[in-house]
Amino acid sequence: MVWHLQVGSSYEGDVPLSAIINLEPDDIKRILKLSNCVKRNKVFCIQSWDYSPDWLASSNEEDREEFDGSIDSSRIVITDSDVYWKAGLKHADVEFSTGCIYLSELKEIQTVLKAPVEGLVKLMGGLEYENSKKALAERLKQ
């Protein structure tokens, strides 16, 4: 699953404006497992180093121009309800973060990915198998 997330920062200088995140099924499973740790231990979040985002200079999804500044301390932040990425500019006291992906969305994707083919057709509203593959692809893009 590829996500295009907008980036926010209180810094008014040159920072990335968006990020491309690619989550594989194993990544989704890990995020959901860590979110359960957050809930169980009643902590605000779990963070770990993660340099997987492609930080972009534009907020436009079609313009994939990479951000040319030096990124430092890139990490994933997992809470009990969402996940997002934070980073900073190297040699500067500037941080920025992506918008969040709600865990409910990841749980829905995980359910669809785990469904057997017969169940997938039922899950997709009784569509024929070929149409259900197309519908699934469209649904996952949203």
C-alpha cells in the first residue's frame, strides 16, 4: 500500500511538503502489534527509527520531486489510534511530521488481505471474481 501524506511543521523555512510511505502487509501487522503494546501499557506512543519515507519537495501527488535537504532522525510514531512519521533537518532544530494514517484503515486493509478468495467476493459485495480484484485495487487506493 502506498500512501501520500502531507507534511506539517511550525518552521516557515524549507522543509518537505509531503511524503510517500509504502506499507507492506508485514509492516501493517507490525504497526498494529505495536499499537496494542501502546494500549496495553497505557503509554502515549512508541517510536522507532524508520528511514523508509520518501520526503518530497512538493505537496502535489503527481510531482514526485525529492526534497533535497538533509533529513535526520526519521522515525515512525505509533499511538493507540494512528501512525505517522517524524523527522528533522540535519544540523538544525527543525522537526516536521506527516499526517496520520488511522489504525482502523490498516485493520480494514489487513482484513481484506487475509480474506480467502471466496470470502473476498462476499466481502466485496458479491461481485464476480474478476470484478472484485479491480474493485479491491480501487478500494485500497482510497
